[in-house]
Amino acid sequence: MKSSENIERILIAVEDSPYSDQAIQYGMMLAKKMGSKIAFVHADEIPVNTPFIADPMLSETPLMIPEMMEVQEEASKSLFKRIQEQYGDDIEISKYIRVGRAQDEILAVADEYKADLIILGTHGRTGLDHFISGSVSASVAKRAKCPVLIIPKRE
């Protein structure tokens, strides 16, 4: 494991949530203090296994899965644009948009990017909600090849 003096590449997992914003703040602060490069990864889940997503009882227009994939990709690009605008251009940022299970895609990008540190926020779910949805942060921390910094939700 590398020492903290050698953290050259930080990977920050992002989504459009306050938990992610906290992780971004910590990651940007660390990167600036350590002179590290930064990459963001945003993973979209694969849409459900049906060609249409709509409720016919509500007279909704069905969306085809390819259209949903385009909507998700546009949302990812918009998220990265907002992050870039909010944190400025004073640091070089690489961006990765992936489709798949968040924990798997975060780990894959960490390997590809050769991350020295992964930073991600946590929703802080417990009980049944945690059981049903699992914990991306716990899975990443358990399986990562580099240190993982999990930023807990603030009250």
C-alpha cells in the first residue's frame, strides 16, 4: 500500500445527491493539498429487462430502453458539467460514465485509472433499507485494491 505522501490519483464516485457532494468536497480538498489528479466516476444501473417503461393506467408514454440509456447518459454529463462549474478549472479532472452495478463499475474504473484512493459518500441506510439495497460503499471498501475513504452523511 502506498503512503499518503504518494496519493497521485484520487477517484471520486459521484451521483446527484448531497452525499456525493460531501465526497466531492473532501476529494477536491485532498487533491489540492496533495497535488493529486482527480477522476470522477458515475455509474448508471442497467434499466429493467423490459423494452418499455411506463404505466398504461396513467397514460404515460412508454420509453424504450435505448431512450432510457440516452437519458441516463445526458444526466451523467449534466452532473459532470455542474461539478466542473462548481469546483472550477484549476484542477485537471478525468470523467468516467459507466453502465452497470455501481460497486463493480467503481472498482473497474479504479483499476483502469490506477487510483491510489477511492472516495465516496454513503447514504447511511440501516435496517431493511440497507438489506434490500445493499451498501455500495461497503462493497467497494471490501473489494478495493487501494484505500477507500467513505464520507458519512451529515445530519
